[in-house]
Amino acid sequence: MELLVGCGSNHSKKMGLQGHSDWDGLVTLDHNPLHNPDVLHDLNEPLPFDDDSCDEIHAYEVLEHLGSLGDWKFFFSQWADWWRVLVDGGRVFATVPAMDSPWLFGDPSHTRVINMEQLTFLNQPAYAQVGKTAMSDFRDIYKADFDIEFAENQNGTFKFILRAVKPTRCLV
């Protein structure tokens, strides 16, 4: 299954692996019934899917609308839930406003920022720097694990791809 979260009325596949430009088993999810999603759901709640049921999750210009800046509990809970529904090797494809975008806080519905530094906290091997750098240690509450396959700021947009690593490499 390929899941498009916060789909709105645009169901275009904007990112994908080379050779995979078309949807394969697309399921759309949105909180607004006017967009006629396959699944009507509030993304501030856990995803209504079984463990290991998604090959891909696509989130285009939606993550900045969820949770709130500084709410680390929601941040880690959301990513752990997305990791839960992804198969081993499953990917998250996402776009958000980049730090230099006028839309980052220009849109009154944006409640948080997602940047490269935050993605580091989703990768368990990165916690090796705890005690050596200013990186905070969240391994007691965050057990999921993603590799950052791609991250790029381009024309006011931050694009990234995360790959779920299962089992987790968390040592705590």
C-alpha cells in the first residue's frame, strides 16, 4: 500500500524512487470530507492501519500543520507511529516549507518547522553523539529508526526521504 496523507484534492505522486512514478495501491487520507479521501482521519491521531502495512507514506506540505513547535512528545509519537505502519525498508517521502521560505510562518495554519536537524533524531545510530555534542537523548521514549536517504532544500522547499529500519538499532 502507498499512503498519501493530507492529500487534499491533489493526488499527484510528487516524489518516488526511480522507476516508480505511478501509484501502486494508493490509499488517500485527509481530515476534510470535501476532498473525498479513502480514509477520513485526523493526522494528529495515530494512523488507522495495521503494523507493517505500508510500503510508502507520502506527505506533501502537510507535516508543518501537525503538532506544535516544541512538542517533542507528539514529534516522536508521530514518527514512531509512521514507522509502525511501514514495512522494513518502507519509505516516507515528504515536502515541507524550507527555513528560508516566506510560507514557513506566512501560512497561519503552520504550527511547526521540520528541518534536517530534526530528522537526525529519528536515526538511532546518530545518538552515538550524545554526550559529545549538544544532541538531546530521546532513546528512552523513541525506539523507532529511520535512515535519511535524501534531504534537500530547493526553491523554498525542504524535501526528504526516510527509510524505515526494522528491527530498530536502538541500544537503550
